Amino acid sequence: MLAGCAVGPNFVQPAAPGTDRYTLEAPAAATAPADGQTQHFMPGNALEAGWWRLFGSAQLDAVVSQAVANNPTLQASEASLRQSQDSLRAGYGVFYPRVDADFDALRERTAPMQQGLDTPGRIFNLVTLSGTVSYVLDVFGGERRAVEGLRAQADYQRFEGLAAYLVLTANVVNSAVARAAYAGQVRATEQLIDLENQQLGLIETQVRSGTAPYSDVLGMRSQIAANQALLAPLRQRISQTEHLLATLEGALPSSVTLPDMDLAGLTLPAYLPVSLPSDLVRQRPDILAAEAQLHVASANIGVATSLMFPSFSLSGTYGATGPSLGKLSAASGRFWSIGPSATVPIFQGGSLWYGRKAAIDAFQQAQADYRQTVLSAFAQVADSLKALEHDADGLQAQVDSRNAAGEALGLLQANYRAGLVAYPDVLTADVQFHEATIAYLQAVAQRYQDTVALFTALGGGWWNGSHSSEGYVAR
């Protein structure tokens, strides 16, 4: 009887979407070549758990490892997981008999008038020692559904922890890439300023010899000052990313030293594993967390339904009472009881009925939330795939633009020294080359960050790595 049916629906894992691709058109096999590199999409291949190692940077690996070890948000997620697991262990206690021991030692004065007797009261001692064994008969499965809900809640916390882990690693890598890109822009601007200072010296020589107007000197100084003004906001962005990285590492900005990183020191992953759509819903932590919430809501329907049925329990009590501990063994003071008990809900003002309807409504809400999570996940993968295709096209255009701007600047500088062009033309070429260089660096960083976005959208590969006892923190 105890292993019989349980009221409420049996949870069924939602089916994967019936599609074999993420985008409307057939997926591309690879991106276009850009800056001498092509990225190939590998459908169905396994994504490495430590996906950031694909960028080939020991400095990046060190920063991620530090963040995983010390990040407070991740530590809070681990504590929440342990809490839910302990709550589940506590819930299993309902399947075992409950044994209690009671001991009372009282000194009392009776009031016979309470029983309608007009006699004097008396004072006496009463010592009672008893033991009770009780067991809940889970006939309709309400307790089993409650434990099922606790188990699903533990799953939810585990997947929430995995989601926190995935977001943490992605934020660390993106911040490190952004810091390297800002540093590259600072170096490019400083190199341009050095070049312009050399040009300023040449112009001043020409002005002294009377072959160039003084306005050329003023124009060059204005351009140098304008470029120097660009350095302050770039350095501020570097500081902000460093402070963010320190926070992600669980350290104060004043007490952390970050390794120097250069975009040139990163390797763009050439082969990108892409999970099949049918696998994505079994891999993304946020989808699995939404599924666990759906499971909790399903179990709650069973719990609410069981409250509408009778509840049964068995209990037995044995004890002894007397005026002192030494007289507890007297036969006249022994007592016992044993038997079943049943509680049948007759009228609760509709609370049980509507409580069940509320549980059903919550399940329907969880279903909608699950579908929305799946839709968002597929859209993120589709966005990342298309972004990488467009990144390649955009980066190659920036490469061509920078190369052309560099050649134009070199030719105009040579022609200016030969007296063949006016200096405003050289200034214009300076600005164009600097803008092309900055745009190139931004395009390179964007390509790296969109690669990170794809790895994140696919779930981070945590299922392919070894994990800690809490179930996450891939190594």
C-alpha cells in the first residue's frame, strides 16, 4: 500500500524542439577568411569544459582560475546548493518511524472545584517517563511528492550554480579581452603621437627655412593634442576593466595584480564545436534550471492534491508515572496506547480545492517560463553563429581599410617632404589611419568576444569536464 500510486501528475521531461538547426538558412560550414584566419563550425562536436584554454593564453587561464577559486557569487551558489541538498536529506526523514521520549517532573496543586467538587485541594509530585513511536502512512503519496519537489529544488540550485559559473567565466574572459583591446588602442594612439611629434619637428624645420607656413605647425600641434586627449578615456576604461576583474576574482582593486595581456597573445579558435539543437536543451544550465522548476511545480500539484484526501498514521506510546523516580516501576503507574488515526478533510472553505488550482496555475506558468528560456537560448546561439560570420566580413574590411590608410599616409608623408602636397592632406591621412587602426582593434576584440558568446550560448561544456563535489566548477 505504501508503494502504491501517488496523486498528482508524474513529471515528464519536456521534449527537445523538433529542429536540426538554429538559423532559418542552412548553417555555414565556416566563416570567410579574415586577417588570415578562418573559423570552422563543427556540428555535434564536444565543447571542452575549460573552453577559455582554446585561446592559448596562460595569463588568461590564470585569471579565470583565480576567479573560479575566489568569486563570492560562485561561493554563494555553492552554499545554496548545499542548503538544498541538506533540505532534501531532511525531507527523507518522513519515510522513517518517528521515535520520541518524554520526561516530565511536576509539583502540582489540584483544584477540585474545576471538576465541580467542593473539597480541599492537595499538593503532590508527579514524575512521568514515556516513549512514543509514530509513523505516517503515505497512502496517497503526498509525502513522496514533497520529497520529489525537494529533489527537483536541489537540481535547480545545482543548475543555477552552473549558470553562475558559466556567467563568471564568460565575464572574466570578455573583460580580459576588452582590457587587452583598450591597451592595444592606447599603444596605437601613443605610436601615432610619436610619429606626429617626428612630423612636427620636420614641419618646424621647414617653417624656419621658409618652405612651409607656420599654420602647418599649429595644425600639427592641434592634431597631437587631440590624439593625446583620446588617451585619458582609454586608460579609464582599462582601469574599469581591471577593477571589474578584481571584483570577479573576489579581491579588492587595491590588492590585485593582473597579468599583462595582448590581443596578439591570444589565439583565435579555428574549430568551433556546435551542439546539436536536440542536445542544447540537455546542456544549457538555464534550460535545465527552468526544467527543474517545472519539476518542482509538478510535484507541488501532487502535494496539493494529497491534502484533499484522508491522512493516516500509526502510533504507540508506553510510559510510567509516579510521585518520584524511584516509584516509576510501580504497576499502578504504567500506561500504554497503540492504534491508528485518520484525518478526513470535510469542509475547508474551498482552500484545498483552490490550493490545488493554484498549484496547477503555477505549473502552467513554469511551462511558459521553460518555453521562453528555450527560445531565448536558441536565439542566443543563432545570434552568435551569425555574428561570427559577420565579424569575419567586417574584420577583413577593417584590415583592408587599415592597410590602405597606412599606405596612403606613407605616400602623403613622402610627397609632403618632397613639397608635392599640402600639409592638411597629411593631417587628414593621419586621422584616417588612426581611426582605421582603432576600428581594426575593435573588430579583432569583437571577434574574440563573439566566440566567447558562442561557447557561453552552447552551455560552456561543463558536462565534458570533471567537477567538484557540488556538481560544478569544471577543471
